Amino acid sequence: MKSRKKYAEIYEKIQNDTKADLPDSLQPAAIAALVKNTEQTKKKHRTARIVSVSAAAVFVAVLAGVAGVRLFNHTPNVESPKTPQQSVSADADDAHLRSAADYKEIEDYFAALQAEYKAQNRGSVWENAVQLFGAQKYAVAEIADGTVAESFNSGNAVETGTADAATGTTASHGETNTQVENIDEADILKNDGKYLYLVQHADTPRVDILDIRDRTNITLAAAAQLPAANEGERISVSEIYVRENTLVVLAAVYNDAENGGMDYARGCYAYDVQAARTLAAIYDISDRSAPALLNTYAVDGSLLSSRMNGDALLLLTNYNVPIYKDETDMKNACVPCYYQSGEKMRFPVNDVKLPENAEDTAYLTVSLIDTQNPDETPAVKAVLGGGSNIYCNGDTLLAARTETESEVSEVGDTVTYSMADMATRLYAFDLTDGVCYKGSAKVQGTVLNQFSMDAYSGCYRIATTAQDGSIVTVLNRDLETVGVLSGIAKGENIYAARFMGDTAYLVTFYQTDPLFVVDLSNPENPEIKGELKIPGFSDYLHPYGEGLLIGVGEDGTESGTTRHIKISLFDVSDKENPKEISKLVYGGNSGYSYSAAQSDHKAYLTFSDSGEFAVPIYEYDNRGTTTAYASAVTVENGALKITNTYTPEKTQTGETYSAYSGEIQRVTYSGDTVYTLSDTGLTAFDRASGEILCTYSAPQYEEAVSE
């Protein structure tokens, strides 16, 4: 819902600025649908490779079509970074990507590419890009001597009395819903049973540590303030990790002068979507009332994703090389850098992978950091090509991006594309000893999200949507295709996927919802064992006990969806005969209903001490009244049963996008207390009765410090 609001605001801005009739493809709903199905970034003018980097980049691409060109935002880079020692880990290069021989080879590659771009984007288009984005030099102040932490300032705690995390017994509590057991994923809310850790964006970027040991009185134990930004930059908190006495805060560092914001006056449109760097700030929180900043690690580019395996932090970014800069600046910025212990270091040259006969300008960077020894040199890799989705199981990292070839015609400064079949480039890394690049493979079709791929029993599996039906591809560890199942549900897109052992579950949709059960026990011969067609569709699939599967999506009829949330219980114990044995439909009398769990699996909560689970529900009726609540559900005698409803006090009315501000983003619990989080605040409920116990609204940071 928030993304639709953003698209609507930008659509209105374009319309007001241009006074032009915009195509239906730029309507907010169309952009939302485009982002859900595929994300692309322009690369070439004749036979163009289009590469998925981020959902925001999709929007930039579509908007730029109005002005006749698409431009890349970029990330700034300090001049003269230091050259690190060469990596000692050996990579298994493939035919698609190879290590650069030296930095000059990389610089020459981008210089040639820049010359080609200038020739292709001749005239005012290229000059406008240079004027809009190229005026600033890469001359950010050098990092001071000493540690990065000293340069950035230290954490700032709010003193509210002593809080000892080691006292008492930790109650059963909610944890972030992850794809792979024991591989943590970052989130905006973390819970250790005694404290909640909450990302705050409102004033000073920070993480609030909330003491919940008194269930009737949530108090602010401390605020872990983010390091101070350099002049001309701003920091925005993204997500966090909490592991025992360590807090890791991931943040985006933006250079406002470089990004340029929105500008139509010069014949092009740019939207600030690229971070200069991604920052990981590591805190010691053994005393929850006084978080202490231990160190920071930063890497060029916008955050793609991350994982934590024990104390090891895996950080991935997309870094766009500023191809429109002057040649000297561009060469200086054509290799991604990391920032640690007061120094800025280029990625080692043999850890930079270049494509053969391609024209990519975006890197996928991978950093592996020991959070307990943050001064140690990280293991890094940079793959020219970028990424859009990742899968990680601890010893294997898979990164995927969308590629396609398209015929391009030019009339003046306007570029028109004729799309061809799209494909997915899959990169594989071994994490058993640092970060070792294993190679890449190209499979037909586009990937939906992280649940569309996995690694299991010596194979990589990936589910994609193609023009002639969905595909399941099985590859061996040498990235050779060993089995393909194609032509699944022609004319339909994959809406949900889940790999579980030797079985894959796929949901496709056009008017009805086929649930496919794919047997992968023989990797060389994947086959559909069972199929279930029911109205509606599922956006998210979650295993539930033995032989059961939960689906969260939309209800429907034979002619399409009803725009009402449906939770389905599938019996998949017999692969050849899957059944929907129970369902719950929410908001049947409203205009529509929606759940954050449809688009974000982290909004799905499992109660580890019972068979219950919970999802946020948001209803909007035809009179403009909105209601937000969390629904707790269990399975009883083979049927779904609502066990409780947790409704915050605030209910909004109105027909504008501001009505969405009451939407619940997360649900968690500790012992006998349930908590709901929306951007209007945090509410605590008695788990059994649903009674509101207390609420918490984040204070302004300056006010909190003075109290």
C-alpha cells in the first residue's frame, strides 16, 4: 500500500510538471503490477540487455520513457582509494564472467563503454545527463585518521535506568519469519523476549530499544543513534539484526547533491533511488540502556539484501558506475570500494568479475563480515551485472537478475523497445570459506522472489515465468542444467513458490488458482505430480506441520478475484491429490482487504509455543472506512480457526492514500503478550483476551534525550 501511495504521488508530480496526458502504463496500479512481475534497467540501444536491479529502478525506467531516455543515478566515490592486497581464495570462473587482469582493464572497459554511450545518446540527451548528474566531483572529505567509528561519531544512548538483559527468564517470543532455518534475515522489528528493537525514520535515524518486561508499560531503554553523516549526505535506517548482545543496523547513505532529486526542466526525469553507500553499524548491547558503537563497515551501492549466519553478516549491494561523469572521475569510480578502519579500499582486482561481450554498468557486490571481529578484512566479490533476488542457506549464495534482448528503434532522442523473451542470470557463490565465486548460468524466464530458488542435495533449483508457461530448472553444482520442466500453466504468471525438500509448490494465476505439486526427487526428470484448481490465488506459501501448507492470498470466483484476503489450508500429504481443506476469507462485506504478508513474508508470525500463526489484515470499505487488525489463526480438526483478533485503537476514515497509514506492518509476541506495529505506533495486547494493555509512540529523539 505504501508503494502505491508513492507511485500515486510521483504520478501526480509528473502530471503537474508536464501538463501532459500520461499513458495508462504510468498509472500507479500499472506500476505496482509491473514491479511485482519484473524489474528492469536499460543497458543498450540496438540489441539491448535489460537487467533487473531494484523495484525503484523499474519506476525510473518507465518514467524516463516519457522523456525519451532512461538515466542511472549513481553513488559517489572518494578519490584515490587504496589498493588492497590480492585475495587468496580461488574462484571457478565461467565463460560469462572472468576476473579482471588489472584495474586498468576495468578502467579501459568503462572508458570504451562511455564513449559508446556518448555516441548513442548524441546531442541534448547525453548533455542533459551530464549537466544534471555530472557537475559534482568525487571529492568528498577524506576519512579522518583512526577508526571509522571515530570519524562517524559514537552511538548516543538515552539513559532510563539500568536494564540487565541477563536477568529473569526469557519467555517464548516471536522471531523473524525466514526462508531458511537458522539463517536470519534483517527486519524493521526484532524481538528477544525482553526487548523490542524498532527502526525509527521520523526524525533522527536510529533504532529504539524498548523494554517490554512490564507488559502494561512499554518504556524506551535506549536509542542507538546512527553515525553522523558527512556534509551533503543523509542517512536512512533500513533494517536491523539482533544476535545475543550484538545489534547490527543497516542504513543507506545518500548524497543529495549527487542524486539530484526530481528534475523535468532539462528534458529528463530522475528519481532518487540509489544510495551512495550501504552502512553496517555494529553495536555492543550487553547493557541495553547504553548501546556502544563498536565499528562500522560501508560498501558502495544500494542495499540489495543481507543475511546473518551466526555472527557472520552477508551484505549485498547494487552499485551503478556513473558512466555520465567525466572520464577521470568515471575511471576512479568504476571499481566498487569498501570503507573500514578509517580507510577506503578498492575491491581486490581478482575479486572483480567482468562479463564477456556485454555492456553492463551495475555491479552486484558481496561482503562477508565477522560482526564479532569487525576490524578483520572482509571477504568480498563484485560481479558486473547487478542482482535483484537472493537465496542463502549458509554455505551457498544464489543471486538472480533478469536479462533480455530487445530490438530498439530511435526517432530523434526517443528510444522505443520491442521486448523479447526474458531470461534469468543465476550467479552462484560458495560461502564455506569466505566468498568464492562458482560461476553463472542463464535460464529461461523471470524469477518472482527469493522463494523461487534454492539449493538442495547438490543441486540448484529455480522456478521462472516465461511466455510459453512457467519453468522449473534444476542445475548441478557446476551450473549445468540437468533437468527442466517447462510449459506449466501457459499464459499464467507464478504468484507464489516454495521449495521444500524434494518437492516444489507453485501457484500460478489467470482467473483461477492452480497449485502445482512438482516432484524433484529425480533431478533429471522433474514432473508435476498433482494439481489443484480453485478460485483466487496465494501470494505466500508457508509449511505447517506434516503434509499441510498455508497459503495467504486473495479469494476469487471463476471469473477472477474478489480483492478479499483468503487464508487457505492445503493438504499436500498425497502429492498426486492436493486439496484445499479449509479457508478463511476476510473483509467479505468491504471494498477490499489486504495483508502485508502477501508481499512481505516477514509480516507472517509463527507462535513457537503453539500451533497458531498470525497475519496483519487491512480492510477498506466502500464508505472510505479503514480497519487494521492482526488475526491469530490455528488449525483444529483439520480446519482453520480464528483464535483471536488484535485491533489497535486508531481507525482512520477517508478516501485518500493517507488512510493507509494505519496498516499493520508486523505482529510479534512475548509470552502472554501480543504486539502490533504500524507507522502510527506499537500496541500491546493480552494474548488471551485481545484487550489492549498499553501503546507506545516513538518520541522525537531530542525529547527522549532530555527526559
